[in-house]
Amino acid sequence: MQVVKTTRHFANLFEMPVLFYLACVLCLVVGLTSGALVVLSWLYVIFRILHATIHLTYNNVRHRLAAFVASNICLIGIWGIIVGHTI
């Protein structure tokens, strides 16, 4: 069962986090830097680590969902800053 859970979690790393990776590369290419981007990016990473820890250990759905939603709010903020600076 642990192998199945780990495999599912690994597959999750190729869903929403891909948008984070793309945002990071885009910021590097465009030269976009701001304190808000740095804070949101680190918060995103922290919430994804928390999500992974919950998912791979005790797997409480409510706790995992809270970490997932928080990480996605950070990701939306990151993309909002990118769009706001490029338009």
C-alpha cells in the first residue's frame, strides 16, 4: 500500500507544481524579482512539503486539503504578480 501511495504522490509532482516550475523559469528569463514573489514562492514550497508529509504519513484528508489549498493560493498569487508585471 505504501508503494501505491508513494507512486500517486510522485505523479502529483507533475500536476500543479509544473506551473510553479514554469513561473520560476519565466521570472528568471524576464528578470522579474520582488519581495512578494520570494515570499509566495517559499510559502508554496513549504505548503507542498507539508502536503507531502501529510500525504505520506498519517494522510488526514482535511489537513492535506488545507495544505493543498494554501499552496494553490500562493501559486495564484505568483501568477497574478507575473501577469500584472508583464501586461
